[in-house]
Amino acid sequence: MSGYDFDVIQRSWVYLFRDGMTFTLTLTGLAMVGGIFFGTLLAMMRLSKFRLLGLAAGGYVNLMRSLPLVLVIFWFYFLVPLMLRGVIDNPSVGPLYSAFIAFAIFEAAYYCEIMRAGIQSIPRGQVWSGYALGLNYWQTMGTVVLPQAFRNMLPVLLTQTIILFQDTSLVYVISATDFLGAASKVANRDYRLVEMYTFVAVVYFVISFGLSSLVKQLQARIAIIR
């Protein structure tokens, strides 16, 4: 171990966490909110009695789940500006917005299936009770079904968010300065690839394992409430 210079971590930790980890957490939070919002809408569309809505939502979910995430990121970062070139002068989406849009629409497909399972886990009598009170489909879903579905699916939603947190490292391919990207810049600058990438792996493991443990505890508490 004498050949390793782990002092490079101490010299760079402010940059790594202030710039890199802040970007990673911001992207994770925004993509989670956007993914859950659009995923919930897609789930309600898939369960709607209108066949065309269900087919459109199902087609979107199948399309997104059949594409690699890195391809979606590339598509928004490189192709969207080209498509807007005839409409806007010098269009530029930027790394943050490209990553946010790509992750939100991609994760929406996975959150959709989670929410659909959560909605279907609610007894049908709850829906009929909402209709008996004079509520329409959307009101019944928003006030009766979805609050219960969110509680049931919260552990699974958080688990998918942990996966989302890990996947944010893919923005490295568009030169965004996330945690991995910041570590890569330091590693190439100081020629300390082993030290920096080892440190990144440890940080991702600690955060992901810690959050997974909290999710298991939450799942146990929800099971008791049931």
C-alpha cells in the first residue's frame, strides 16, 4: 500500500462533494419527483377504461424499458438541439437539463409499473366507495386510491430511487460533473486512478447500503401497520 497516495482524496474532497455529489443528489431528487409524477399519470392511464389511453401508456412504457438509459441520455443531449435548430437560434439543452429530462422520462416507465401494482393492490371496494360518494375516476384515484397505494409501494419506490441514484453516474458520458465525473477529473489530473475510483466505489456502496437498510426497516414498519 506504500505506493498509493490516498492524500489525493483529502486534497479533493471539497470539490468532490461540493460540486460532484451536489450535482448527483440534485439530479436524483429532480428525476425522482419527475419520474414519480409522470409514472403515476402513466399508471392511471394504463388502468383507465379508455382503451386508447391504456395502449398509449403501455406503448410508452414498453419503449422506454426496451432502450438503454445511456442511449436516452445521448438522444436528449445531442439530438434534441439538432431538432430545435430550425426553431431556435443556437439551441443548447445543457448537461443538467438533458440529464433531468432523460432520467425523468426513462424512470417514469419503471415508476409507472410500481404504481400500477400499488393501485391494483388496493381492494376494488375502495374504488366503488369513491364512486358511491359521487367522485369521478380521477377524484377517486387522487383522494382514495393513490394515498393508500403510495404507502404500500413506498419501499419499492425508494428502492427504485436508490437504483436511480446509482444510474446517475451515466451522465459522465456527456461530461457532466457528477460525483463520478468529478472524481475522474481529479484522477486524470493527478494520475491517481486507483485511489479515486476506489474512493468513489466506497462512497456509492456506503450510501446505497445505508439507504437500503433504511428501506428494509420502513418495509417492516409498513407490514406491521397492515
